[in-house]
Amino acid sequence: MALSRSPRRTLAAGLFAATVVFASCLQTGPAGARPTGDAAVGFGCATGAGGVKLDTTYNPDTKRYELNDPKRGNHKTYDMNGSTTGTGTLVTDDDNVWCDNDPRHRQADAVAAHYIHSVFWDYFLEAHGRKSMRGGCSRVHYGNESAFYNVATSCMTYGTGASASLRLTRIDVGAHEMTHGVIAATANLGYFGEAAGLGEAISDIFAVAAEFHAGNRADPGDYLIGEGIDISGDGTPLRYLDKPSRDGASKDYWYSGISQIHPHHASGPANHFFYLLAEGSGQKVINGVSYNSPTYDGRPVTGIGRSAAEKIVYKALTERMTSNTNYHSARQATLFAAADLYGQDSAQYRAVGAAWTAVNVK
């Protein structure tokens, strides 16, 4: 990921190499009848997400349905058709059943991008009451293997890989990138040092949270990032929250030189903290995925549940973190949030301290 002070947050070309699993969808579904007004509800077949409901708009001038979501800021989805400049072409359909059986999956990728934005929007609204988000846009079939979010335009872009089997339109990929927009609008965590690592971790944390919140059967929630895309060619995820070092580069625990490594790898202790806070240490199976989370001092940690953990991190991010927040001040910010939400004598407050200690942040 290229790190700069540019508003564009990007996953560098080649960092993601996605394997598409185009879920089998019937060519029928609850297509919206022609609406009285512009708003319509359609049905689509999404890359990696199966059959999904879509909020769309009927255009009486063209007599076609558009991937324009009136419920979420008129978010529009465009097809770049391999270009790397401009906005692209607004994606449309004649009957509001978005399941074209195209071997290139062009419509399926657009459906996935449109759906992912709705997942992201609904998660922050329903879990945290966050309403101050812009609808913006999504762009698919950008000209290379990259995925990035432009803070200035509120536009999420998904690149197309070297072959039709490479797709980046996944819930955790999109939610990770779009969370950078939330971070920029709140704590504005910096692009260097420990703040950058924390920014990557918080984007991972809310990507995981959004994926669980979606409850999508084709892409169930897990504590993995990029599990649906083949980064290294061996089918392994990009990052693991239960034990970050499983990716071969991320760190499980804080140490004094962590600010000198790549932010994606420096995110490890904060990702590990969140997993421990939510689920606790040791072995367990969640949604069919096996985890085994260690601790720095070998002492067990008891989790408080994902919902409480998410609320604590969100409150800390939006009320206490700044562009200069490091790991030590992140501990203090989350302790403040836990005390404010649940009380300083609460199990949640104690769990926050224990989870940070378990990743060597004291």
C-alpha cells in the first residue's frame, strides 16, 4: 500500500491477487416491479457474495434501472472498462435482475461493489449510529490489480487482475478501504510510525465487523482479511487477527522498533488486541474457522464479545485518538471508552487492560 499524504488510500498493484468464486444464482429473483417513483429494489448475483438485494433507481428517460442507491446517499456504481482515468459508465440493467451470465463477471463485480457499499454504510449506521457519511461512488474494472478509496471524492475503486479469475470485490477488501475514510474524518491517524499501523488495524477491525454484520452466507464473518482472494498463490489470507504472525511478517506483540516496519505488519498488535478483547485467548472455532490466539505472558484473556469490543474501539477512535496516537495512547483511549460505556469497575474495562497487556502494550 502506497503511503503518502494524498487523500487516495490504495492497496498497491500486486498486493492483492484475488480468486473469484462466482456464486451460482438463479436467473430469477424478487425483481422490483416498475416503481411509482425512482427508488426500486432489485436482486443481483454478486462476485463472492451470492444472491443479494440491491437498492437501485429506475430512470424513466432511458427506461433502465441504475446502480444508484437512493437510501445511501445516491451511491452510484460505475464500470471503468479497464481505464485508469475518469469515472467510467454508470452500470444499468433492463429488468432489475442483475444476474447476467457473463464469463467475465462484469455485472457480477458491479453488483458486488454496490452491495459492499451498502454493507459498509449499514454497519456504521446500525452499530454506531454514524450518519455523516457521503454516498460517493464505486468503480469496478479499473485497469490494474489495486483497490483504493479516495477520501476527497468518497469513491471506492476495485481493479481488475491479469485474468478473469482475479477479483477484488470482497466485503473485507472494500470495508477496509472505506474505513480509511472514517478514520480520516475522525482521528486522522497519520501515515507514518505507530499511528499508521493503528490506522491499518482499525481498518481491518471494522472490515471484520462489517463482514460479520452482513450475515452473508456466501461470505460469512471471520477474523481474517483477504481470505477470499489468493494473495500469495497458496490460498492463504492476507492477515489473521487471532495470531497476526501467521502471515509471516506481521507482529503479534508490540516492541520498541515497531514503528520502523511496514504499517500493514505494524498493525499486528492492535489486530491481536481486538481479537483477544472480542473472543479471548486459546483455541476456538467460529463460523467454521479455527483460531488459536496466544498472549505475550502466557496468561489467558477472556473476551467480552465482538459487539462490545467494536463499540469500545469506535468510541476511542472518534473521541480520543488523534493523528499522533501511538500504541500506548491507544491503550489509554480504549480504556477511556470502556469506562465511559461500561464503567471503570466493569468487566469490559478490565478486559481492555488485559487484552493490551496480552500484546505487550502497558
